[in-house]
Amino acid sequence: MKYLPIRQELFVRNRRNFIKHLKPCSVAIFNSNDVMPTNADGTLPFRQNSDLFYLSGIDQEESVLVLFPQAKDQRMQEILFVRETNEHVLTWEGYKLTNEQAREVSGVQTVYWTHQFESVLNALMLEAEHVYLNSNEHLRAATEVETRDSRFIKWCKDRYPLHRYERSAPIMHQLRAVKSAEEIALIQQACDITEKAFRRLLGFIRPGVMEYEIEAELYHEFLRNRSRGPAYEPIIASGASACILHYVENSRECKEGDLVLMDFGAEYANYASDLTRTVPVNGKFSKRQREVYDSVLRVMKAATQMLVPGNTLDQYHKFVGTVMENELIRLGLLNEGDVHNQDPEKPLYRKYFMHGTSHHLGLDVHDVGNKYRPFEEGMVFTCEPGIYIKEEGIGVRLENDILVTKNGPKDLMQHIPLEAEDIERLMRK
């Protein structure tokens, strides 16, 4: 892996916290993600299952973690299965974890090869009453492709139909929503790499460059700083394309007088960062562009101050909506009387600001967490208001990553240029 080693204590503690939530006499099983195929014998780059990584630190395909805290044989209370390596695998694919290396990374002392999984599991299931299986229960999850977890659920229930089956996802959502000090440091590292990339862009963007050239600069800076690459597909949207929320074609020329909205973030050790900046292609905001930019920035600053313990997403988004209404009235986009008489279920500001302001951030860009759970110290949220005026061809979004603390919000991207004057000054250099 490109990233530096992570102390195994993080994963040992994560497992210890997880098993506290299990029913008596339970076994929990976590699978790695698949290596996804393309065409012929091609594959996509491997990305580990976030829950397996959270509990083990193992970043390799064909891995399985089994937790059985009440197993009669203490050696069987934590078991890791990793893909067996040999000279053929080394020659064609490169280094894979040895058993000893897997122990060192994860802190799990009992390590077998993956092909031994079924026989070991069979012995454990004779003791177990409850079986915790994992699945992707994210609100936005797309389920068109059958995952390794989905196949395993079918296999396990078919082979062991009389056990009581439980869901691991609610426990993982509870635990992963609050980040430990080690996790916050990894997210901060991803944010710091993202800062380097953005500063690089400020000296590169000018009329005539292509959106994909900007994207290429990102990859260069990410990779040279131990990141695998972007935490998600970058959005480089110039001109009217900035009003397309998930524009990823990145194929247009950046033209004189346009703004370019850039939504990107480096990953580091599987942890994500998520930044959005909107800058003038020629290095100078027009009067109208600056008005819209300043409005978004005021909303962002007000929203950030609401990311405090005890608040909830519903209360937070209602507050942000009110602030946004005032800014849209200031910009002449909404009428104060119309806003006063609007249907509360269909707020008028949604015409110009149609997405949420914040989401959990962590091992996944849209990280897991219960939307009804009050904010707690250690949660990390994005803060990303935007105003999109299709009729004017203007789209502005700004986004930083915010840590919730008992002393107020801590901006993990506080050193990344944000004020319009700073953007213009750095682009002049």
C-alpha cells in the first residue's frame, strides 16, 4: 500500500467495541469486497470493504474476518483468513500478506488461508446460536451488482438454515459515525493532500485549459503524496456545467469569464476527504459572480457554527434553509413576500439550492450514520452549501470538512484558501 503503516491498536479497539453489541453466543463474519471485472481479463482497482478494514486493517482481496467472542477455544475468538500466496501469485500479481504480516497489521493472532474458511466455520457454527452478517445498508446504496456479502448471505443461510441471523450494519453505523483520534489523523492527512492539490490548481487554471487537464493535476498531486487517488470521481465543471450537480465528464474548455466548480478530495489509507471550491477561470470574479460567491460563503460560515454536539440534521438543515432564503432574497432571486407565503413542504430556495448541506465523512465519502442521531463529539461532517442559477450559467459551491468537538466545530480544511480575495491573489501569482 502507498500509505504508511497504521498501528494495530486502532483495529484491536474497534473489534473490542464491536463485540460489546453482540448477543450471547454469536459469531460475526465480514468479507472483503470483490475484485470487480471489466472486459476480457481486465479488472478495476481493488477497494476494500470499509467495515472489514475498520475492524482489521486488512487491505487485500479474498479476506474474511470471523469474530466469536464466546468460542470455547480462545484461539477461535478472532480469526482472520487471507489469500494464500505462492511463487505463481508473486510472479503475476506481486506481494500478498503472509500470515505473520496479517497478524502484525490486524492484531488478530489466529490467521488461516482463505481456502480453509469453510471447514473452520463449520466447527464454529456447531457452537454458535446467532450469526451476524454484514450488508450495505446505506440510504443511498445502489444494489444492482451482487456483492460478495450478498452471495455469502445466501450461501450461509442455505447451509445453516436453523441459526438465528442478525444484522451487523446497525452496529457498524453506530460505531463508525464517531471517529477516534487515529481516524481523525488519517482524515486530516487526506485533507492535507487535498490542500496541496488545490494550491497547485490555483497556479494552473487559466482560460483555454481543459477540465480534464485540471483533473490530471489532481491525480499527480494525490499520487505523489501517498494517496491512491481521489476518494470519489472528481467534478471539474466550468461555466453552465457547474449547475449539473454530478457532472463528471470533465471534457469542456475553461473559457474567459467562466467560473469553474471543482469538487474533489484525496483518500488516504481508505479515509476520504471532500472539498469543493469555485474559482474564476481568468483569476478575477465578476461583480455578479462575487455576489453569489459571498452569499454561499456566508451560508457556509453560518452552517459550520451549527455543527455542534446535540444538534440534529433535521434542525441543522432547517436553519441552513432559512439562511439560504435570506441570501437568495439579497441576490434578487427570491421575493420576500413569496417566501413568507410559501408551502413549508416545498421551500422556494430549493430551486437554487437543491441538495443537502452536510453528510458524514470517514472511510466512505458519504459515510454511514443515523440521520436522526444527535451530533456527537468525534463525528466528521462536510459543510457544502451552493447556489445554482441556470438562467445565468452560474454555479457556486463551497465545501470543507468539519470535526464536531465539545469546544465547537473544528475545520479540518481551515488552511485551504477560501476567501475570494485569497483566491484571486493566489491565482495572480
